[in-house]
Amino acid sequence: MAQRAVWLISHQPRTALCGTVRFSRRYPTVEKRARVFNGTSYVSIPEDGPFLKALLFELRLLDDDKGFVEIRDSCSHINKTSIYGLPIGGEELWPVVAFLKNGMIYACVPLVEQILSPRPPLISISGISQGFELLFGIQDFLYSGQKSDTELNTKLSLLPDLLLQACPFGTLLDANLQNSLDNIHFTSVPQPQKQPAWKAGTCKKIGKTMEIIIQLTKEVQSTFFDQHDLSVPWNFNYRFKCACDLEGIMPNVTISLSLPTNGSPLQDVLVHPCVTSLDSAILTSSSTDTMDDSAFSGPYKFPFTPPLESFNLCYYTSQVPVPPILGFYQVKEEETHLRITVNLKLHESVKNNFEFCEAHIPFYNRGPITHLEYKVSFGQLEVFREKGLLIWTIGQKFPKSMEINLSGTVAFGRKSHEKQPFDPVCIRGTAYVKLHFKILDYTLTGCYADQHSVQVFASGKPKISAYRKLISSDYYIWNSKASAPIIYRKFYV
């Protein structure tokens, strides 16, 4: 388990390159191993410039990248895992782990200890889960307590020394970079050291209750475009997070995920390095394999030796027939204003009890909102005139009809390039509504972690708590009266 290279890239729209490499680190010893393991399929790590351009192209973050590109945007290249293949000098660099957060792109290239052609299953590449842990650790370090660009720059300057301790020779020892910072500064105040999952550690619980907290989070991504000849793509990504406060040296825990009758099987499972073994049936289910008819329905058992800090035990996807909220959005441009219509409908099978539910309606590349007339069947509408934004607060429940509507007209003042929001995609009639919502104690698939089936091999009996929640992530409804940036056609006729 090692990394060939790591990058931090600042995304900077409307600049010459649309981004700047803020930090990069290559590991020559790991690169030599990659050359041996990959054989004729080996692709070398490029310089920062070509890598930056290829990554921004693949992530669709270039300012002039507005059209459909077959090799990247076709249905056969739908990405669900934040793992990409980058075209570099006529070859493809794969796998590249990359994601965008707070304007910063975190990327790394894990070592694959086998031939890359044909591509091996992701679950067989242990460096991928380690790469995610490393990038998440760097993200937590950079933005924990960070309040200004000066503090961010200071932390970026510390990364070379921190990675010497946390990730020597490309092998992750500790994802918590604060521990490495404490070691460098030789702090006099003793602090508990958070050890990696595969290293023995002792935790004394004198007068305190041992506890295991299990949190199952589903992130739903969806794109709606109200055209009859086009399908509606949506993804359901799960994050299974644990925190184990246990006493003893190398305590062992087994947690099971169970499905209801006729529940959709788990797919694309990625686990934390602390997981000691997995059933082979879990490894074979993939959402990209259209011929996969695996009927394995659990329970899915994950035996592991927990680290001291909270961690993501696994990630997975699952197929669900319909998204939780359906809808359409129409924008018609008239002489002096826009006429908008929004319709939202909660699917009858979804729990009608939200912690919050909002619809954000931005108007990019226009002036400030100067006039608004509207009619809303449910909830409240808030106007942010200078930002060109409407926020429709739906609240905690849909009405009994499960369907709500918003219609009205919006007029704008003179456009100011310096103050008004800009988006290179939302030009002319291209526009969207973005939904933000959270439902506690609920998942669409019914998947759950049975706290009574948790097995703990440690001294004492811990308190076990389990939670579930469904949250939105990139949940868009595009204007059906104009073109949408990317369209996925139906897989089957």
C-alpha cells in the first residue's frame, strides 16, 4: 500500500490555466516499484503542468470546456468513484484519486502491484483506500480551525515536513497530520497519539464507558432534465462511519450491514485498511458490470481492528428505482424579465420528515434582482438580490398531496462583472435548481447496521449506538426550455 505521487491544486476559474499546483510530492522509490509491477502497461508520472491540464479537463473545470466530449462524457464513462484515468501524452494514467473540496483539488496516484491491462477491480487495489485516507487527512489538517488565506499558506508550507513522518516513502502511517506536527514541534504538553489501524495500541478506560458509534450516511446525486427521450441519471453513494472507544491491545470488532427483503445489493465496495477480511461475494458486485446478476443480499460482515479516531469503515453504492424528489424547472426569457416555473414532488415511498429541505435557484451572468413577483403553493421564498439568488424554504414536511409549485417573474438590473455571480456553464437559458435536504433515521434502500449483531472482542461491554441519514449531494434540476451541459441517454431501448 503506497502512493506514487500527491498533489494539491487550487481551482481558479477565469484564469489562464484555471488552477495552480499548490503542493506536489513524488516518491521515486515507489515509482521504481510501479515500473516493475505494471510492466508494459506502466505510465510514468507527468510533470505538474500536463497533470494539471489533464485533471481539470477530466473534472470538467476548464473555462472553455462547454461541449460534449465523447471520451469523457459518454455513458460508458460515467464516474461514480472519484477515480479517474487521465490522458497523458497518448497514454492513460490510472488510477488517479481526485476530488474537489472548498476550492482545492486533492489528488494522488496509488501504486498498483499488478498489470494494469485489463484494469483490475478497484477492491483489489489496497492503495486506493489508503489514498483516500491520506487526502482526507490533509483536508482535515488544512481546514481545521483555518480562518484566513495566511493560515492556509502556513499549513501548506508545513506539508513537506509533515509527510516525511506521516507518509514516508509513500506509505501512510498516520492520516492525522496533527500528530506529526506535534512530533516536529516537540510539544511539552502530552497528547494522546492516534495510531493507524494496523499498528498495535493500548487504550486505558479507567472510570469511563466504552462506546461504539455507527453512522450510515447516504448521499444522493441526481440530474433532472424534462425531456421524454432522455433518461434521468442518479447515484446513491454510501459512507459507513465508525468511532470505537475500546480498551485493550488490538481489540477486534465485527459489524454487519443487513438488507430488507428484496433489497438492492451493495456494489463498488471500498473498505478502510483496518478491515481484516471480506466475503468474496462482496468483492464481485460492481455497478459498472451490466452482466452482474449477483443475488448476494447479505448480511455484509466487516471484521476490523479499529483505530483510535473516528474513521470511514467503507464506501459503497446501491441501485434504487427512483430518486426521492422528482421535479421539473422551466425558464422562459421574455422582453424585460424571466418567467420561471418549478414543480417538486416527493416520491410516495420516501419518509416525509426532513431535518431541512431547500431549493436554491441561482441566476448567473446577470445583474442584481430588481423585481420579483411570485406565487408559491407551499413554504417560503427568500430573495438575495445582489447575489441573484432565490431560496425556497420547504421546511420539514411536504403537504399531503406530496407536490408543490413555484411560479413567477424575475427582472434584473445592469450587470456588473465584479460583483455578480459568474458561471461559464449557465449562459443564455441554461439554468438549474439545486436541492438541499437531509432526512434522519432513513435510507432509501432500507440498509441498516444491526447494533445487536455487533461482535466485540475486548474486555468489558461497550455501549453501541447506530444512526442513519439521507442527504443530498449535487442534486440538480435543469431548465427544460434550454440545453443542459451533459446529457446521459438511455442505456436500454
